[in-house]
Amino acid sequence: QVQLVESGGGLVQAGGSLRLSCAASGRTSSSYNMGWFRQAPGKEREFVAGASWSGRPTYYADSVKGRFTISRDNAKNTVYLQMNSLKPEDSAVYYCAADFDVYRSGSTDRYDYDYWGQGTQVTVSS
């Protein structure tokens, strides 16, 4: 079992920045890929960014490429999502997720992820 807890969400103006954190506990001695997803009201949960168990390579949705950066500190069992140049359309609940199939890094399919956090709200005002 792995427990994931996100933090760092909030309200920010368009053009601003936020950094989300995802702290893992439990079965953290195993290697796992990490992903960030988001879900806006009335929309499907969508892939935002992913990182392999080692931290490289990283993967991004086209909508956030160049603005968001995923990173991980395995010593702290924490994954980060730095979000810059935020837009109102980035508003959503953001979830981190863990995929224990290390041969499948970079999956954009939410059904490939084994564990999920509870989500953190990000609201970008125009």
C-alpha cells in the first residue's frame, strides 16, 4: 500500500505560479513511476505530467508543456509539480498517482496508476 497526500493548491491570478507537492508513505521502498492528473468540473480526469521512477525521463501534456515541470526527490519520497504562467483553464482538482509498473514509464492512462491522492484544488482567476 502507498498513501499519497497532495498539498500546495490554492487561488492564484492568471500568469502566477504554484508548486504542488505529493508526499508518499507506506510501500515507498519500491520503485514506481509518478504522474499528475487534473479534473475540472464536468470533465474527464486528464494527464498533466509524469516522471519515471528515477526522475527521468519526464512527460507532459501538450497543454502544459513549457509551463509545468515535474520533479521528484526520492530521498524525501516527494514529487513536485511546478506550475508557471497559469491560465484560468488550468483550474481543476490536481491528483498525484503512482504506477508500480516501472517498465511502463510515462503512461497517460489513468487506469495504469495503482494509487491516488485525495487531490488539491487549483483555481486560477482571470
